[in-house]
Amino acid sequence: MTTQQLPNWLKQRTFLTPDRMALSNGDGEYTFAELWEKVISIGEQLNTIVKQSSHPYLGLMIKNKVNSVLLVHAIQQLGFTTVLLNHKLSENELSFQIQDMELSTVIYDDDCEEKLSFLGEGVKGVSFSQLFRTHRTPFEVKDHFQLDQACSVMYTSGTTGAPKGVLQSYGNHWWSAIGSSLNLGISENDTWLCSVPLFHISGYSILMRSVIYGMNVRLFESFDVEGINKELASGKVTIMSVVSNMLMRLMQDMKDRCYHPNFRCMLLGGGPAPLPLLQACKEKNVPVFQTYGMTETSSQIVTLSPEYSMTKLGSAGKPLFPSELMIQCKDGASKANQEGEILVKGPNVTPGYYRREEANVKSFESGWFHTGDIGYVDEEGFLFVLDRRSDLIISGGENVYPAEIESVLLGCNGVEDAGVTGIASDEWGQIPCAFIVKKEHLAKEEIIRHCKENLASYKRPKKIVFVEELPRNASNKLLRRVLRDQWDKGMYADED
């Protein structure tokens, strides 16, 4: 059987629309022709370093900078698979991933040098500044990408055990981009604002869509709330990817101001969104498109189409056109409004985890991928995501979903941020414990009163802890397991 292939994405895009804007970061702008020229130049320098390597995987530790984008494309031009390394991880976590992938070379942003000081003789670390001083060795540019070839590897966050390397093929990224375009549409005037990390699927997928769509990327090095709101109000940006915490901060900073009519899509992912936040966006006419996706699905796989954004508030929507969705209940049957595990299928779903045969057998069933998330579909097929199965609290035999409690807490005046996790209880097995970041003086009694009005008794937090901030990963996703671990280690006083 002939392997499916497509024209080299960046090369083809440069041929089709060389003068169209490809990338901007506030300091400079680059057309696709200019981007191509820089990518090939850096690719020749990189080729000098890796041309003798027989290992197809190349480590890359980056921040949201122009040079990072160039390296992402240069590695593709050389035919290597990029292993994205999270610079926010600990030395032990990074060491595990580098050894697990058997990497011989890691290219890194100079700012990350201290993070990789542990690299031994078996792994060559090359900083950007070293790379850009290297002499060039020409290479033959590939005319095509093989769709079944691994394009990138990203490690799961390890919320359900040891991190696993998720293989993402060129076909996965292609179909992810196509599925999104069939839902959101494409305009030659689109600019996608990227402040999410490029080493996460949310950021990396924006770069892939850029060259597939012929779309400009407005790159932010960090999540600059004021700067981003200024961009969204200017009319220069049409789409942005966020998670709930990011959107909440943007809305707080906006106050009574509005975004420009050109801004047509706030793509919201990263887990169930609190209903108070969605309602606040509705009042401000912010076009929020709630989505559901993960590293294993190469970004979104379910998205709420615009015509349902108000009538199905709180839903993640229906599967993107190339994909399928199924709820697997305990008895195997799938009925409307019945909770169960979310299973997905489609050409954007990973072919598997790197060197994890046991996990691959467990995760895939007749082509369906077990997400480990809990949700239900209503009578019309709209998905409502409840929570991670690993975060589920079972209190006195009742299922309690932290996201539901967090949504209620965020609707309480004076609560800036909230995280809920289950802690051990001799009486109930587990009880919900709420960790609150407050805006101002706020008494626990006020929170308890608010919860009594909005939650069944078994769902109400039995303990409330005030904290300065909540633990989040590089994508701003709440790490409930960290809260649970911190409680178990006695880091918080049991005041109740």
C-alpha cells in the first residue's frame, strides 16, 4: 500500500502565497517567503550538527520567540521528529523524558541553559546562540511529507501516572487543521494570537495551521493581559486560543471595554469552563467557542459551532467533521444524558504512545481512544464534559465533580480563583476540599452560604482553604493532584 503524502507544507505555502504575512511578534513581521528563507538558512546550520545522527528524534526546548518558530519548521525540513520539552519541568522530569526518547541532541533557547545543565556526555546540548554561529551545510529539501510519519512528540502531564510520549503524525496535524477549518472557516485576513506555549499542542497546532491555511500568527512571548486586550481591541487579531484562567483574567482587565468586531473566535479549551465565566463573556459579546481536546487528539476534537454558542451554553459541542465521539457507560450502553467515559475516534487521534505497549493496548479499543474523561451527550448529540476520571471525588458513594463545584465557587463575590480536590475522610471515604484565591476580604461563612444556595449537600466543600495562588501547568490548566498532594503532606493547616 502506498503511503499517503502531501506537498511540504511550508514550501507549498511559500509557493502559493509568498507575500502573505506569516508571523509577527510586535518587533518584526515576516512574510511566508521571508520565513522560508530564514528556515532554510537555520536548517543548513542545524544540518551541520545533526547530519551524522541516525536517531530520528530531536529534542527542542523553546519559548514563544521567532527563533523558536524557525526551529520548529527547520526540523521538519530536515526530516526529524521534534520532541517538545517543557522548560517549566524539573530536572528529574526532563531527564526522564530525554532518556525515555533516547535523545542524542537537544536544541534549546539560551534562557533554558540552566535547566539542562545536567546533560551528560551521551546527550549533546546546543543553544540557539551556538547553533546560529555554526557554519552551513546544504541539504536536499523534501518535496513531500509522509502523513504517517511522526511529526512531533509531546509528553502528557502525568495526571494519571508516569508521563507518556504522545506520537503526533503529520496526518494528525493535517486533519486537526482541516477539522477546525470546516468548523471555524478560513479567511485570508485571519490572524491567530498565540500566547499559549509553543511546546504544548495548543501552541504547536497554531503554527501548523498557519502554514496550512496561509494565516498570520501574532506571537506573544508570555501571557500579557494588557497587551493582549489591546491587540484584541485593535482589530488586527481575529482568533485566539485560551483556557479558562486566561479568559477570566482578560475579562477582568477589560471591564466595560469591548473587543473589535473583527475578532471572531475565542477558542476556549483546557477543561470544563465555569458557567459564570461563559455568561460574563456572553454579556460582553465575546465570541467564545468552547472546545474539548487533548495532546492525544492533536488539539481540539469537539467544538461548539457558532450557531449554538448561546443555546448550548456549557457544552463543548459536537465532534469536528472528520471525527467521532462515543460515551461508554458502565453497562456498555450509551443513552442520552447518561454519564460515562468519553471515547473518540478520528484521523487526528494519535497512533499511540512511544514505547508504551501496555498503555496502547489499554487506551485503544477497536479504533476508539479512551480519553479518561467523564461526560455525557444530550438528546441532540452535544457533549458536556464533567471532569477527569482521575479527579472524580466519590463521597459516600456519590460521584462529585470538582469542575462543577469550582464553577459555583467562581460565581461567589470575592472569589478570584478556585480549585477543588478530594481528600480522605473516615466517614465518607472522600470529601470535597476547596482552595480559594480571594480578591478581597472574604469570610468562609459567605462561601458556605453561597454553596448552600447552589449545591446539593454532598457536593458542598467540607473544608475551605485560602491560598495565594493555585498550581497550574504551562498551559494554565489547574493541577488538582498537586493540591491533593500538598494537603496530604500537611502543607495546609486543618482549621475546620
